[in-house]
Amino acid sequence: MKKKLTLGFLTIALSFTLAACAEEKKEQGTDNTDNEHATMDHSTMNHSSDGELPEGLAEATNPTFPVGTTAMMHADHMDGMNGVKATVVGAYDTTVYAVTYTSTTTGELVKNHKWVIHEELENPGAASLEPGTEVTLRADHMEGMDGATAVIDSAEKTTVYMVDYTSSKGEKVTNHKWVTESELAAE
């Protein structure tokens, strides 16, 4: 009887330990930056925005997807956006960056966040910045982003789009910032 009780207590203790480890691993995510957005908690991300544009952002002169057009999104930096239709509400020529930063509110390291544009950096100057450059963010896409120190992971001069869409989970998103031209395709 004692052996069965001991075995039962050990089984319960082991179950709690494994559950706690699994939860800790879930919170930490993975070190694989390619899958970072698949494991990242986007609950603090502002999927919709008020549509306010950063100062100095130039409208695209000849965008592939003009304002009002519908396109298919092929982006995976947010849950529910891949493979859905989006309506373009703004098109802008700029440099877009993927950045790694530490949240000012949680202290969490956010790796390879897509996307921040040149005009959302503090005093970036006129020229595009190179990967590895340390910058201060002035974007509010996610809680703890505004004012955070970041390192640029990648940079690309392109047209970025602000879009409206309904996620594959049924969430209506308006004025989403940002989708790159390569993440959109004609219907």
C-alpha cells in the first residue's frame, strides 16, 4: 500500500513539474528566429491602428497595389493574416526594418519583429540604416515598443502598405501597419 501511495505522489509531482517546464518553455519561445513570430505572443500587438502616419512618410508615387485595391496577403508575422484578402488603405515608399528589441514594459526580448519603418525611428537621418545598427523605436505596434532600444536585423527599401483585413479567425483589422510589397499578391 505504501509503495502505491508513494508511486501516486511521485506521479503527481512529476506531472506538475513537467507542466511547469512546458509552460516556462512556452513563455520563453524558441531561439529559432525563423519561427520567432509563430511562437511570439502578439496579444500586446495593436493589430488595428488609428491610421496616423509618422512625420515625413512619403506616399508611394506608383505603387503596385494602389489605394483601394484588394490583394492576397502572404505574411506570417501575425496570427491569422496569411492567405487572407486585404484592402490597401495606404502605400508609402520607405525603408522597412525587422528589429530585435527589449520591451520597455515586460523586459522580454522580442526577436526579428516585422515591421518598423524608417520614419518610426528616433532621429534616423535621411539615409537607410544598415543591419546591426542600434536605434531607438518610436513605433507603438506593440506594448513596450515605443522608446525601446533596438538592433536592426534587416533593412529593405520598398513600398509598404497599410491594410484593412479580416483575419482567418474572424477579427476585423483596420489600418494595420505594415505589410511589405513582397507580402502581397494579386487576387
